[in-house]
Amino acid sequence: MIASCGAKLETIQADVWIQNGKIIDGTGAPLFQGSVAIKGDQIVFVGQSDTVNIIANTAIDAQGLIVSPGFIDPHTHSLGDLKSKSRNSNINYLTQGVTTVFVGNDGEGPSDIEGATKLLEANKIGTNVAFFVGHGTVREQVMSLSDAKPDADQLDQMRALIKNAMVQGAYGLSTGLYYSPGSFAQTEEVIELSKEVAPFGGVYDSHIRDESSYNIGLIESVKETLLIGKMANVPVHFAHIKALGADVWKKSDEVIKMIETAQSNGQKVTADQYPWRFSGTHLENALINRWVMAGSKEAYLMRLSDDRLLDKIRAEVKENIRKRGGAQSLLVTADCKDETMLGKNLQEISEQLNLSPVEAALHIARNSGARVASFNMDSYDVENFMRQPWVMTCSDGTKGHPRKYASFPKKYESYVLGKNVLDVETFVHRSSGLVAATFGLDQRGILKNGYFADIIIWAPDQLKPKANISNPEELSEGIQYAFVNGQIVINGQFNGSKVGKVLLKNR
């Protein structure tokens, strides 16, 4: 038994007593020297330990270390990992300090939240997880990959699926209006479906229709997203907010002004952002317009070889390469059938194949595609968005991009220690408390009595990203200890524990 002595002080029984740490509580308040005590899965004390008598089974001396809430990532693509038997620890997130992830973003979330919950609970998971129901999933379930407008019966079917998912504990509706089949939906459809999440206090989370100049443009897409939230009477959350491509660089000022105007008119509007100047997606999503993808996979491949359509497709691909910064700005990173192309940009691949960049892109698309990193953002916009008090940290973690392994340490190293865009307390708040408050994660995201003990202890000079574009799957460094629901999962290194929970809204 370990105790701090003191006459006539309140006695607190605890399992773990974290002493002498630099406490950053997740609210944005200044750090202070103090202690945190854990009993079961809850925090039972935060403050100066000389004001109470703490009796605990285990003591951790956090001298010189930061004690903070575990980070919460509002935008990941880790559901497949959590379902697997080999990747369900989510260690790439735990080593970033992330103890809770959201899944189902970009319109991809399951409609059967209950079934997904049972699967993950049976599988055991390393982090907590929260779900969005996906508009793309629901639309495909009802309409396949049709680009048609839904009739009344189809719209009712989609409404019912979304309502049921909310009843089962989803935190909101996610859309990927840039991707098929979400791109086929008109604004009115999305408004009607978003109304289903309002009675449950849900959020409308959107990869907006255009972050660049592909279709309606960045500014019109921001207007559309705000209109959807206003008409559906739901909070709006912009996924991975950015100005993508030279055509819209420096437009962050205009976007911020539009969002602040909406906020001043009573709308709840937030956003998340990953701290990288290059994005990651499938080559076909980056370069091939959505009309080509309508219908089945077979129909898509037939269009890519249809002489009657190829002139139009080639012209569109050429223009999309320009918008992405040129062939040299598109780097093949993963999921490519021809592994000799991995690590090469589209210009290099075109020379390897003795084809134009357009024909090289079409060759890859016809042969199972590939994931690409696209170097398409300006540092001014990245930092401008990051400074806003309503912008939180995310990873949007996908295969072949270091953001899946290193986003939170990258933001800390580059924009807290490096460029001083944020101070450390703000960084922690934007990575924990703000996320929990935005989406309604009860008793999470803050170090506070009665809250769940998702806690990380880390060295302020050692939290570092190791992953980069050449080696995107290197685990980050610097997390000394991590607790998930009061259980220690990192003590110098990951101990194999999988004690994450499925967090269901209003449950």
C-alpha cells in the first residue's frame, strides 16, 4: 500500500496514483503540478495530492512528464483494423496517445451499429471506438451505385436505416459527397436524411463535395454544408478541412469567415484537420470524375476502355492532374498491382511505361488502381485553419500515408514545438476535450473526478513521429504510459491488453 500522509485529510482509495506530473486536463486551462488517482475505470482525484490522503496499490512517479487525457481521433478509417485478429490492438493509435477513435467517416459507416458493436466486443479492441452511420453505405444499400435521384420509397428506406442506427448509438451521419455514391446525392436528399439525426443530438459530419475545383468548388461546397446543417437543424462538422490544390490556395480566410458568420448566427460548426501538407486517397478518386464510376465496377471499367468516351475521360484526367499539382505531385504509396510502381510518382511511372501521365493513370486505374499521396496543400492554409478554436486534431488514417501512425505527434512536434502555432494546453484540448464536447462523448476527454480514466503520460521532449512518406508504418515514440478505461496498456511499451469499449451515444 502506498499513501501520502496528512492529518485530518480526506482519504481516497485508489488503484493507481500518478504523482508529481505536469497536469494538462484537456479543458485548455494552464498546466499545473499535481496528481491523478484512478479507481476501477474512473478518475477519483485530480489536483494537489497534499490536500488529500491517497491510498493506492500502485504509484507512478510522473516527475517531468505530462499527464493528460488520452487523445480522441474524430476521423479514422480503422474499423477494418479493429475487426481483424492481427490489428485489433490499434497500436498505431495507442502509440500516438490516442485512446478513442471514431469510425465510419466519409459516408462509410455501418448502418447496423448493433451488429458492428457485437462483432468488436467479441473480437476485443485496444482503443475505445465510436460510430457514425454512413450516408454512402445507406444509399448503396438502398440504391446500389445508381446516380439517380431517390424516389419517395427509397428516401423513406434510407431515413429508416439512419434512424435505426441512431437508436442503436451512432453519433451522427457522415457523408462523402466527393466520393461515389455520395457524390450522386443532391443537396435536398442530404438535408432530408440529416434531419433523422437531430432528435438524437447527432452531428452531420462531412467530407464536403469539393475541397478544390473539381465540381462546384470549395466555396460553394462550404455553403452547401452549412445549408445542410441549417435546414436539418443539426451541428455541422467539416472533415479534414483544407484548401486542396493551387486553384484554391489562400482561400482559407474566406472559408473561415463563412464559418464564423454561421456560428454568429447560431449554428454549431466545427472541423477536424490532419497536420500534413499532402493528402492520401485512391488514384481513381483523385483523377477520374464521378460520372465514370456510376453503376457497377464492370460498367466503370468498360467506360475506361470505351473509345466513344475516352477523349472526354482523358481531358478530365489531364485537368485533374493539373489541379493536384502535376504528375510529379502524385506518389503511389500502396495497393498497386505492379509493385515496381510503389514509391514512384506519376511522372516517373509514365516514363517507366513510356506513356503520357494521363495514359499511365488510366493504365493503373484499369489494373486495380492504387493509393496515392497527393502534395497539394499550402502551409498558409494549413496553419490558418489550425489556429481556429473550432478546429480539432484528426488523422484520417489510411494505408500508405504516415498520418495513420503519426498525426498527433507530428502536430505536436511541428506546430507546438516547431512553429509555435499552438501552445501545449491548446494542442491537448483540441485533441481531447474539444472532440468529446463536440460529439457528446460523455465523461471522456477531460481529467476530472468521475470521468473515465483514459489517460496518457508522456515526455514533452520525446513525443515524436517516426513515420514519414517513405516509411509510413513506423510507430510513434514518447508515450510512457497509457490507460484505457483505467487499465494500463502501455508501460514503456504496449503490454498486449485490449480493454477498449464501444462507446454508444445516449447509452
